[in-house]
Amino acid sequence: MNQSTISHRKIIWILGSLATISPFAIDLYLPAFAQIAKDFGTTSAVISLSVSSYFVGMGIGQILYGPLLDRYGRKKPLYIGLAVFILASIGCMQSWNVPSLVAFRFLQALGGSVAWVGAVTMVRDFFPVEESARIFSLLFLVIGVSPLLAPTIGGFIVTSLGWQAIFIGLAVIATTITSIALVYLPEGHAPDPTISLKPKHMLLTFYEVLRNPQFSKYAFAGAFSFCTLFIYVAGSPIIFMEVFQVSPKVYGGIFALLSVGFIGGGQINILLTRKYTSERIFRAALIGQLIASLVFVLGVWSGWLGLYGVIVMFFICLSCIGLTNPNGNALALAPFTRTVGSASALLGCTQIGVASLVSIGVGLFNAVDALPIVALMALTSIIALTILLAGRESTSSLASSFKS
């Protein structure tokens, strides 16, 4: 095994670890909903607003960090953002009511979002464009540690130490990953002082990225597809712990099981990209996601689905996202080189922003059963496929480059 292979594997693990920071900040916290709601004298649906505020912070943060990553290189903005995440985690631990928790979670996401957008950006720094979909799938394998372990660990922490200890754990995790990146992660992009940080120039750069028909088509179709994951994250504590009355520990096990669908879809994608184009995989998976979500709505509305049926339908829907997300990301970012940081930021903001705004519906409508949650999933799948089919056909020549 040559040095280059070892180096690339190390980079994938580090980028994957960075990308897990926000998933851990979300997944570790989910089993605490009931305890936090009890302490603050409210409902789990209202506490889900703190998840949505995290999503909003992620979306806004990525827009802020994109130009900084292009101008100052990847590492300095990374360390500053993660320092904010660590301090905000301490603030979350000391929250005294729902508004304070929502605010600190927003700040936590504002800092932690640099880890996600930085990891996505550095995929293009260290790997050629034709490998992007495969590398994103490998990152999802590393990211999969979060939904596999975090809810179970979170359930144990909540039961044993209380919900405040979760945020101590998040600060420790972020500090550890930051230290590893500081020592082992190379600088993937030399600082470019020609990148302007003036608001007008930044907006013009984002506008030029958005004008690219390939970017807009796959960014927005992918964002509405990605909504299913965020709706699931915000709504699953309600469905499993309140509707089906499972304990926090059992919920953690269910969450870990369902994460296998998302991870498995990403790993199947590695095999599929050897034979099919990313464009073809994305389209087929999105159609499958729509069909599954419509069946899910019908099953919940008619009362056909019990606990196990709901688990199966979530598993199928999340598996489809494991296919749409890496291919959508790769296709959206493929046209860019010099401004890939800004493009990655806009892509992440689009995905997280759209998904977070949709997921807020779970809390605002005070959902108390599964029907409104799965109906939101079906609606966003319909919108995603509509955008894909209506988008300008501009990727046929490029898509062929994603074949092995």
C-alpha cells in the first residue's frame, strides 16, 4: 500500500470526523427531549424547535464560512468556528428555559457548521471531480458512527447524568476532533487574497454560482430530498417516544437501526457509481423516495402501520437519501474549482436552510402523531422530483464523467 493511499485514507477519516460534529450535536441530544420538556414545563414538540434552530444556524453559518475558506485557507476558519461551537455547548448546558436553549443551539450550529462545509469543500481539494460521489459516500460511512452510537450513548447519559451532561460530551468531542485536525490535516487550499469579503462581491460570487443551471438543479432537488432526513430527526422522538411510548434507550436503538438505511444507501452508491452515472442514480433514487413516502402516508392515514411498519417505511425512505445526497452533492459542485468553497457553502446553506425551515413545521404545528410528519416527507419528495424534471438539461455531457 503506497503512501498516497494511506494519506488519502487518513484525510477521509479526518474529514468524516469533522462532518460528524453537527450530526452528533443533533443525534446525541434526541433522547433528552422528554427530560428537557419536563424540566422546562413544555412538550417535546416545542423542544424540537431547538433542533430546527440548530438547522437554521447551520444554513446561515455555511454562507458565512464559504468565502472565508476560499480567502484564508481551510484551517483558520475551521478552528475559529469550532471554538464557537465549544463555547456555545457550555451555554446550552446552562440554559434556563426554551428560548435560551433555542438561542444557544443556534450559536452552537453557527460555529459547528464550519466543520461540515469545510469537509465538503476539502473533498474537492484533495480528490478529483470524478471521484467526488464515491468520496462523499465514504464520508457518510464515517458520519454513520453518529446515528449508530449517539442516540444510544445519549439515552445512557440522560438516564445516568441528566441532559446537561450531553453538552459537556459535545464540547469534549469537538475539542478532540479539533486537536486531531490541527496535528494531522494538511492545508488543502492556499489562501487567496483576491477573494473579496465585501458583501457586494460575496453576493455576486454566490449569484454566479446560483446561475449555473447544473448547480441550481441538483442543489434544490437535493435539498428537498434531504428534507426527509431532517423531518425524521425532528419528528422521530414524537413518533416513537410519545405515540408508541418507547423508552429513551429503546428509541436510541431504533434510531441506530434506522441509520443503517442511510449508511447502507451511501455504501450501495459506491457500487452503483461503477456502472451508472450519478445523474441516473439520483433520478432513480428520488423516484423511489417519492413512492415510499406516499405509501408511508397511506399506511399511517389508514392505520395499517404499527411500530414495526413505521420502522420499515422510515428505513426505506432514509436509504433513498443515502443515494440522492452524495450524487446530488457531486453533481452540484462539479462545475467549480476556484470558488468551490463558496459553492460548497451555498450548497450546504440550500440543503440545511430548506430542510430546517420545513422541519420547523413539526414544532410549530405541535405535531402529536405521525400523519403530519410523514405528510411533510411526501410533500418535499414531490417538490424535489418536480425540480429535477423541470430543471434545464445541462448535465448530460458532464454526467458521463462520473462513470468508472
